[in-house]
Amino acid sequence: MVVTHTLDGLLPADVLGRQDPELADLLIGELDRQSTTLQLIAAENFTSPAVLAALGSPLANKYAEGYPGARHHGGCELVDVAERLAVERAMALFGAEHANVQSHSGSSAVLAAYAALLRPGDTVLALGLPHGGHLTHGSPANFSGRWFDFVGYGVDPESGLIDYEQVHALARSHRPKAIVCGSISYPRHIDYEAFRAVADEVGAYLIADAAHPIGLVAGGAAPSPVPYADVVCATTHKVLRGPRGGMLLCGAELAERVDRAVFPFTQGGAQMHTIAAKAVAFGEAATPAFAAYAHQVVANAQALAAGLTAEGLAVTTGGTDTHLLTLDPAPLGVDARTARGRLAAAGLVLDTCALPHPDVRGLRLGTAAVTTQGMGEAEMARIAVLLGQALREEPAGRLVREEVRDLTGRFPPYPG
Ligand SMILES: Cc1ncc(COP(=O)(O)O)c(C=O)c1O
């Protein structure tokens, strides 16, 4: 492995390298991989060095079960301030009456939302997994499918758009206790007002799982679910560019139920280093620079969608409103799994995903990470051409790999 990066500036003075060179080499190798290939996984991003600093701080040592001012451990004075800062910043950023920043992940946030509002056996209406629902939206392999009775709505097979009439009809016939809106691969804005109207008509809670678009919401580049949903669940590590983790937003009337659903119902001690890193990320997300970033993420995704369409790929819904897009590589004579492998070999890292047509898999791409690196529409147009080349003929992969190395070299995620 030819490694061109160091951890200088990201880790204090090579402390790890001296003590545990084997592991330090792995970390450097991963930094090198991230810096020399294109990160097009829609759920990933590059956090700032300040977020990484909070993650690698002494707050990682602190046990803090409970909430600020009501902990089960001593010595929480300073971490209490950190959590209060994170909560206040999240509330201000999203205009929410209450925020819980303790969820360890997006899945933990969804679990807490269900725990706050539902009982085992309740009926829940959510986007079906073959149409882009997350595991926590009723997969039989997940607690959600085991403990609740999920009914799935879908997207229109032709347009790829959520079938709001079907949502309405299913809600009326199944009378769910909650309706979940949110997806791992839906490229368009969700009509939260329409979901609220259906939920009100059948007396259901509305849970918005905004894990993907929440960073765009923070930057004013996507509509907010906060005014419409009873509870909003989210991740902090996608477009939002914070540490890996989750959070919940809700109105004052549900605050206590949501907090109790996180601790003590579904989690133990809060991870204070991650909460501090969330506070840092919320602070960053409140700046004009982040709003410009969020809008550029969308402009880049739209440029990428246009370029990929010009390459002959079938982009679902004909484009995107957000940071992500999905496509069917079949017009280029290759299935999604083969495509992902070929692209990975050429240095383009992305995922396969479900497509609106049953049993057909496609590719999912996102622009959060490459936009953090400073790339714009011109680079997206070039990436679309490179992707087409790498898919069309396998021998082109090596040339594409060289150009990807050159392109990423001009846009380092962590400039030294
Ligand atoms: C819609 C949605 N919900 C929940 C999650 C779960 O997040 P995590 O992987 O942090 O548990 C994701 C993750 O991609 C997601 O996209």
C-alpha cells in the first residue's frame, strides 16, 4: 500500500504511532483511502478537525447517565455544560421546542421515538423496505419488524415518487398508531404537510425519520419536518457533518416522554465526547458558510444527475432535490452489484440500493463528502463521465482510477 498521508494535525503528535504502530498504520491507510478515492456514499461526509478533536477528547472518559443537572454520577459539572450547549444549539438550529442529543445512532433515535409513542403490537405505516425504507421501518430482521405490525406504502413504479394516495388509503384502512416518513434513498423532498394531514385524519402520530435530509434542513436547503412531525429522528453524521450519532426533536409536550425513552428505557450512559462533537457540528451548521455548503451539495447532486443521464443511465425520478440520487445502470448493460465492484476498482465508492421496480437493484450516490472537499458542478460533470467510462468497459477502469487520484489530490478532505 502506497500511503501519502499522515495523521499530523488530526491526532496529537503521533501518540498512537509510537505506542501501537499496527493500528496507527490502519488509521493512516484509511485516511489515505478516503483521500484518494471519491466518497459517493450518500450517508457519508468528512467531519471537521474540530469535530474530530472533540471526539478524541477526555470527555470520552466520563460516565454521565441521566441528563444535565440530574446525573447518576459525580463530576458531571462540565459535561453538563457541553450537553446543554448541544441541546440549545440543536433547538435553535432547527427551531424545535425540545432536543435530545444522546441517541448513539440514527437507529437508536428511531427506537426511542417508537418507545415514546407506541406499545408493542401497534400498527405503524412506513415506506416499505423494497421502496427505500430503513431497517428500522419494519424489517423482520430488526426490532421494528419483530415488535410492531408494519404496513408498507410505496413509490409509484413509473415516476419513483411517493404515492400519497396510497398512503392515505392505507392509513384509512389500517388506522395506524403512527406514520413514519423518511427513507434511505428517496431523492425528492418529502411533503410533510401531506403526511401531517393524513396522520390527523386517522389520529396517528407522525414520526419523521429525517436521518438523510436533516443537514440540508439545517442549511435551509430542504423543507423542515419540525413544524409537522410529532417527533423528528435524525442522524448527525450525514450532510450535517457531525460525529456518528443520532438525535430527536419534538414539541415541549413530548419532551419528557422522549427523554425517558432514550434514558433509561433504551440507553445507558451518554457518550459525552460525541455529544460535545455534536455541539461543535451544530455550531458549524449555524453559520452562513454551512448554508452555502448545503445549497452547493444540492447543486452538485443535480449536476451529477444531469451528467449521469447524459451518460445514458436511468436516474430515478429524473433527478433530485437533495444530496442523493439513485439510478439503474442496466442501460449500460451492467447490473448494480457488478457496477459497484467495477466502480470501486476505479476509485468511485458508492452503494447499491432498492429501485421502484420490484426486485431490481440500482446505485445510490450522494454529494455531501465531495462538496465538503470543495468540488463544484464542473467536477460533478467530470465524475459523471468517469463513472460512465468505468461502467462501459472494464479496461477503462485503470485510466479512470488515475484521473480519480489526480482529482482527489486537488481537493484534499483535510488540507495539511
Ligand atoms: C432513514 C434512516 N433512518 C435510520 C438510519 C440509521 O442510522 P444509523 O446507521 O446511525 O443507525 C439511517 C441510516 O442511514 C437512515 O438513512
